[in-house]
Amino acid sequence: MNILGRIFALCLSVFYTFNPMMTPSDKTPMKASADCRLKFIAWADPQISNYILKRDPIFVSSCEDVKNSKTKFDAMLIAGDIVENGLPCETEHVTENLPKDNIKNFVLATGNHDVRLHPYKQTVKRFTAFTNGLNEEIGSKLRIDALHYKTVINGYTFIVLGTDKTMFEEAYLSDSQLSWLDDSLKEASKSGKPIFVTVHQPFKKSHGLPKTWNSPTQYAGSIGAQSDALKNVLKKYKKIILISGHLHTGIGEYTYQNIEGIHSVNLPSLCVQNRDGRVNDHGLGFWVEVFRTKVVFHARNFSEGKDYPNENITIKF
């Protein structure tokens, strides 16, 4: 452990001395239906920080909730901003606490906080090592060598998009990545099954933007200049479920949107304060069940261990 890691550990020790750990309820554990074909956790924006320590108990208790589950999930998907500053001490702490016994694959995407403070090559090296290390530890065969990649789990394709250069708030998707995406979707669509595409930032003017970003600029809060190009690729195909984060809008009217046939789900923040939703608690996310003709996103407060069934999202095919 380097000096930053030791300082982080010391700060956490002092923090927990005065702030007892929250324990999620074990009265309503997650339990998937016997006839679902794929089940996974969907989180975004934990933003674990070596200096914003109040986020840590939310993250740790949310991980405990997954450990308490009656189900072993096929994947945990985290749609970016996993840590605040992209520091090794932050990713090491995440690795220590993520639930590994109940997860078969970790499908991780970068967000702007994961990449923006470091040279791009260094970011790729760190993030791929972080993701590969987690999957190796749990016995998953998933390995990545870039920030964009694809994997097939239980016959369902997951495609993760990632910026091709260091950006501060938005992302940059090169023509080559968009071409790779098009080819990947063409191949995956042959199965006739839903395809899960993950990118940290949503499309421009979607999910309440720019209002939910408190900015009038065209690309405020969105993936950026490639927003239309990405949409044009995705809308060529059927049964696309786009999963993003970044906006911290809680769960409510801005969570789900059908955008020209693309089913777009914008996840709430797990550990940063949410806003603009009907539910704005800490610890928010979804656990997802995939059936033959529908996909159900179950809204949950993971840090407290309780579902919000009135906020579930069902996408039928």
C-alpha cells in the first residue's frame, strides 16, 4: 500500500470512530424469479473518494446488501464514476469491499471522474487492471484491454463504451469505436435478444437535459459531440437497452425514456446526493431480471436493503 493508501485507511479509521457503520435490512433480500434468464445489479456513480469519506458507509452497506441476497447475480454492472479521482488507493478500496461471492462477472465502465485527471494511457492501464483483477478473483473469464469492450453472459451481449481520450466532463467516441460498435451490434442482433449498451453519459437533451444539469449549453451533462453519431448507430438495431449514469437525478420521471426506439435507462447515483427524482435517497440503484419477453428493472435502496416496487421499470418486447 502506497502513502496515499495508508493515509486513506487512517482517515477512514478515524471517520468510522465517530460515524458508526450503517447496516442494511436483511428482511427483504433480493431474490430473483426462477424463470428469469439473466439477472444483474445495475449501479452508477459510487464516486468513492479518498477525501469525501461520507460516501464510504453508503457504498459498504450497499455491498453488504448484495452479499445478503438470496440470489447469485450473473453480473454487476457499474456505469462509470466508480471512484472520484481515478487513484489506485480508491480502486483498491472498492476492490476490497465489492461483493464477490454473489457476483459472477464485473462489467465496469469508466466515467469522467475515473479518467479526467490522468494521462490516457495510464488510465487505460489502471482501469483494465482493476477490472481484470476483480474478474480473475471471482473466477470470471472476462478480460479487457481497452475502455470499450463486449462480453456475452448467458447468451446476452453487454457492450461497454469508453472515452478514447482524456476528457474532463464529457467523453470522446472515435470513428473507429463507433464502427466497432456498429459491427458488434450487427453480430449481437442475430440472437434476437435484448442488447445492453453501457456508457456513462446519456444522449444530449435526454433524461431532462439540460435542465437536470443546470446548464443551457447544447451538450450539457451528455456524452458530448458524438451524441447524435452514437444515437444513429444504436437506432439501427432493435431491443437496445442503453444504460447510463452521470446525472444524479434519483429515480423518477427522468429515469426511463424511449428515444427513437432505444430504451434508455439513466441510473441514479449510488453514493452522491440525488435530486430531481421522486426518490432521491442515497444507495439507489436497480437489480435487473431478464425474461423471454421483458426486462424488469427493480428499484432498490441498497444501503437500507429495501425495494421501491412502484418505481420499477418494465421493458416489454
